[in-house]
Amino acid sequence: MESYNSLYDHLLKAAINKKIDEELKKLTEFDPHHLDCLLNPDKHGTVVRIGDCCCSDEEKRKCDEGCDFKAMKRDEEGNVYVTDNCIGCSRCIESCIKNNLTDKKDLLPLFEMINNGVHPVYAMIAPAFTSQYGPEVTPGKLRSAFKKIGFSGMIEVALFADILTLKEALEFDKSIKTDEDFLLTSCCCPMWIAMIKKIYNEMVPHLPPSVSPMVACGRSIKKLYPQVKTVFIGPCVAKKAEAREKDIEDAVDFVLTFQEVAEIFEIAGIEPEKMEEDLRDHSSKTGRIYARTGGVSEAIQDTLDYLRPSRTIPLRSRQANGIAQCKELLNEIKDGKISENFLEGMGCVGGCVGGPKRIIDSQQGTKHVNDYGSEAQYKTPVDNPYVMELLKRLGYDTIESLLERDNMFIREMQ
């Protein structure tokens, strides 16, 4: 009987080569659960169990205590199952001694959609993408590589981070009226949001009601082009959980990781560094630096300086770097020990560049993100004409209309 990984590799090659139906007919020995997980990922959670837990009691105890969100339970036979509290941090996958846990894979249904050609499929690439596939792989070459494997195009999510920067700067200006007021920046890291909503839910009123740049990008594409299917690509397993949340599941159809895309390129024989340039980069510096810790705070600061240069209460930011620091910061807030008014949390050390499915080291990633940000033609979204034009096309006549309660960049924080 084929293992889960060998079955996955076998079927992925067939899907990329448009032979999946032929290979499925040939399959004789496989675990039905494994096949169902691969063909119907939406029926399963973000983290799936692919083998029985045959660990010692002590090993099981360590496993159970390893989840910060208490999302791991055991059935009557002692096997782990993951509850709805899971936010996809992937620590359980990394720590599983028997390698019985894995993140769900969207690749087979994605390639079935690409191959049938009914819907245009767009790649939405996270701001952390710079140099993940080699320093010589420019955004334009990467866009050409995605088109080569059947995508209709590639869009940088950094452009929509620009829009969320505008919205969060306006939210800060509206909400911070005294030295005691504070905001928890909300629009970037799904682990940070999950910690607040599931463990520190008394702090939810301090979250601006914003979707993430990923969701903003997906919704915008679908509003402008209703037939399009969207695929978010980044270093984060937690984005697979975020994309399935009930109030925002309309935005993103599939989520892939940088590592999964690298595997696709290898199987398809595509070398991104050798592709032709296809340049359409429209994001500003502020949107590009979202990918590293402190980037959101810097983006909001620069935008506030542009929009509200005479504010009497300045933005005083603080960043939490990794889950441990996020918990420490939230506990300090509970105990009334903070003096800052803009608090940014990143679940991975280094920010998105430190995500579990990155390809390059997080320090390298930070440098490349900063370099890419410094190359931007525009410093803030306010002076980026592409942002202003996009907002008009989406029906926003003024920047301030981003605060209206019925707009597509709002989500209710409950």
C-alpha cells in the first residue's frame, strides 16, 4: 500500500501532466482516507492525521501540551484529532514524532480546475515572496512561471496591503482620542487574530474590523472579474485555516505554500530564473514590507504622517515577534502594563518571512523584503496612483469611504 506522501507525489505529477483521471483508474492499493484527503481537502481540517498514534503515554502527553490553542484531542483509540480551535500554526506537524500529521493539500483539485479551463485562475502572491525562488527570480519572471503552469496571471497581495494600510491608519485616527486608547493591529497574521479571538477575546473590541490583505485581494479580484478563481501563495499554513473561515470564505478558493509551488515548478520542469519578464508591479513600499515584523507598524506610521501630520496623539508602536512574545504582550495588556497605543503581533518569529513553509532563511527574507520595499516607486499608498485607481474601480470615491460599515474590506470581530 502506498504511503500518503508517495500517493501525493504520484497523483501530483499526474495532475500537472493532465493525466490524473488515467492514474486514478490504475490505483489498486491505497488508504481510502489518504485518497479522500487529497481529492477532497475541503472535507478535512487544516491539519489532517494520516496515521495512527503509536507513541508512548509520555510522548502523547508532550504532543497534547504542544498546542497553544488546545486544538488537539484524542479519540477512544488514543488517536489525535484536531478541533475547530486549530488556526494552522503547524507546530503539531513539526513536533509529531511519527510524522502522522500534515497540512491539507489543495493541489489536486486546483490542477483539475486549471486543466478543465472553465475558470481563469489567478495566483495571489504574498509580500514575503521576494527571492524565495532565488535572488535572480524577479516578480516579472515569477509571473511568467505561473502562466506557464496554467495560471491566467499573478497579482501581488502587497497592493492590497496598501489598501489595508490606508484603512488601518484611518481606524487609528478615528479611535485613538486619549492616551489610554489603543489598537491591536488586525489585518496581517491569522495566528495573532486567532489568539485574540479564542484566548483573549475580551480584547476583541480593540481590533479594527479589517480583513487581511489576502482576503482583500481575493474579494477585489472576484468583484471585478466574477468568474475568476483565486489561489493565495505564501509561507503560512495558518492561511489555509483563515481561507475557510465562514465570514470570509468567499475570497480565496485555494491556498498553496511556497514549498508546494517549488515542487510544482520542479515537476513541470520550469526554471523561474530563465523565464521572460512580465512586469506589472504597482505596490508601494508600505505594502511590500508587511512581510516582516514591524512592517505593519512602519506602514501605518508613514501613512498617518502623510494623512494626519498634525495629530496631537502620535502613534506609539510595539511589536510581538512569535507566539511566545504575542502571549507575553497580550498578558501585559490584561495587566495594564503597556504604554503603547498600536500593538502589532506576528505569530512567526521574523513575521511572514519566518513562516513554516518558507524556502529561504528568515533573516535573508527580511533583507530581501526591505530591499524590495526600498525599490518601490511610491512610499505610501496615498501617493500611489494605482491604489487610488483600484479603489475607484471598486466603488470607493474617497479614502474615508474605507471606514463605511458595508464595504468589502470589513469583517466583524466577534
